[in-house]
Amino acid sequence: MIERYFRLKENQTTVRAEFLGGLTTFITMAYIVVVNPQILAKAGMPVEGVVFATCISAAVATLVMGLYANYPIALAPGMSLNAYFTYSVCLGMHVPWQTALGVIFLSGVFFLILTVSRVREKIVNGIPDCLKHSTAGGIGMFIAFVGLRNANLVVANPATFVSLGSFRNHEAQLACVGLAIILILMTRKITGAILIGVVATTLLGIFRGMATWPAHILSWPHPSATWLKLDLRGALHLGLLEIVFVFLFVDLFDNVGTLLGVCEQGGFVKDGKIPRVGRALVSDAIGTVFGALTGTSTVTSYIESAAGVAAGARTGLSNVFVAGLFLLAVFFTPLASAIPGYATAPALIVVGALMTESIARVVWSDFTDAIPAFVTLLATPLTFSIATGLSLGLISYTLVKVAAGRFREVSPVIWILTLLFIFRYAYLAAE
């Protein structure tokens, strides 16, 4: 039954490979179980309720992606969007968190409408090949940069913005050891190399006193603190429509960028298009609606899924394992939070390197393809935003194609997106 449903042989995978891939994905994104409640707590939300909402919404959305779209792409509350929710909406605009949850619910409903009407599918499939390839490469550089930062191998510098970290730093030392372990195991083609590296680095950290065993293994969930606390009537206030648009806009292109990047790496793109992309896009819409009901910010696809794909995940079966682990995390929050950032950093660096393979498929000899690809590739890590990298790439794509007189290569979808992006940046500049 499992073989027929997930088509394991057709995708050249096994149950064991899917389990290892799912476990790797979960470990690299398990930080969200701890970090998301910490961020939303600053908006006044009860931590216990947000922990439950984070795990449940991630499990539901990930399961929908796995069972309905058959892709190994996990979902959870998005990091950039939870920060916007807390610092810009709740603290900056003094919007109560209950009302902000209502705004999240509305944006999720709009997402569902756009998905069912196939608008989002047309956007994803309308992205030019050069931007598909460069988005994957840009995301690779982005998550590698995040890994280097988490490992303290790249640090802030007032003169040059960033510089090489000090190898006297114990976290940097352990991250280098973990990176060496993963590289050696992958070179030797050992299954589960990334997962082994993360676990080994964590154990080394505990041995050196840089990490500790959790005081408690089990914890009991407390969903009632945020369950169905959203204020829809307040969210329908006219002044909040702008916030709905921001959540809608950022999540749309973060999710599109992530889908393109992971699908490029996994070899899921066929004839320049992502099969079943409409089904894949339903998952984050359902996750966002469900997340708002349970008590968390917007749910989106996670680029850490690329770690699972690198570890062997090829079908939605790995998502079933990830969803199960998120459900278990509701009760094992202390254990999930025991994995330090420097232990997962080597995994992000290696996966980032693997994702840059797609850059080779850009036709660099064609100036009108090379420049948009380069802009996307450069802007994604430097602006720390997948959505910004993709949007700047689209604007430059339209510009150089028109300048070259190749109007027919700019589809109506790209024209509309370009104008929307230009309006967005003009609006931001006017604020």
C-alpha cells in the first residue's frame, strides 16, 4: 500500500531512506519548536499555547504536503513572518495578538482562494528557467550563510559588515568538527551522513560542557491558552487590510522560492514546471488557517527540507515521518530544544553547497538570462530574504528582456508580478 501510494520505486527510494530523510529534516528545523514561542511571547502570547500551536500546525501542514502533494517538503511557522507579527504588528502598531491572529486567518483564507483558482500555480510555473535555477542556488548560499553564522564562523564587523570568526570560539570549533564528520561520511557515501554529523556534534557539545541533557524528557501540552483566541471582527477593520497584504505577499514569494529551490535540488522539476504544484501550495494555506486557529503566525514551506532531500528523501512519506515527529515534539519539547544551533550549522552549510549545483543550468552566455540569475543569486543571501531575491530577479529579467527587444519572452504573469514588485518597493520607499 505504501509503495503504491508514494511510488517509492518510481522515485528510486525506500522506506528507510524516507525515514532518514524525514528525521534529518525534522532535526534541522526542530529549533522552531523553541524559537517560535520565544518570539511570539514578546507579543504577549502564552508560551505553552504557542508551543502546542507550533507543533500541531507544522504537523498538519506537513502531512497535507506529504499525503496530498507527495513531496518531501516540511512546513512550520515562518521565521521572518513571526518576527513581523511580533515586532511590527503587535509591538509596532499596538495590535492585540488576538486580532493579529485574525489577520493571519484571513491571509490563509485568501491563500486558499488563490490556490484553488490556480493563480498561485500560474505564478510558480510562470517563473523563467534562469530564475528557477538561480533561486535554488541563491537559497543554497542563503542557508549556507545562516549555517556559517550559527557556527560563529562568520561574524558581524562594523567596517566590513561581516568577517571570519575566531577559531578560539568553542562553538566554531565544534561546528568545524561536525562539518568534517559530515564531509567525510558523505565522501564515503554513508547513508544518513548529515544526521550522524548533527547527533555527533551535539554529543561532543554535551561532553565538553557546552550543551546539557534536558532536565525533563517529557512535557505536557497546554493548548487552551491560544486555542481559538483569534479576533476576526477586529481583523476585518479596514486599517488592517495592509497587514493582510504584507503577510500574503511575503509568504507567497518565500514559499514559491522554497518550492523552487527544494524541487530543483530533488530533481522534481519536469519541463520547467513543478508537477502537482497546486496541491503543494494548498498545504501552506491550510497550515496557516489551522495555525491561526490554534495560535501561531503564518505557516510556510521550510528550506531546511533540503537537508532531508540531501539525506535521501524523495516522496511525501518522509513528510509523514516529519509530521509524526512534530506530534511527538508536543510531548518532548525539552528533548527537541537540547540540539544546539552549532550542531545543525554544519548540515545547513553542506546542504547549501549541494543546492548551488543548479547554477550550472543557467545559460550564462545569454546576457538576458545571466543578469537576472546573478541578481537573484546575489540578493537572496545579502538581503537575507528569499522573497526579495526572487522579486529583484524578476524585475531585472523584465528590464533586460525588454531592452533586448525580446518582449515575447516576458509572459503576462511576469509583467503583472514585475509591476506589483515595483509598486511594493516604491511604496516601501515612500514610508
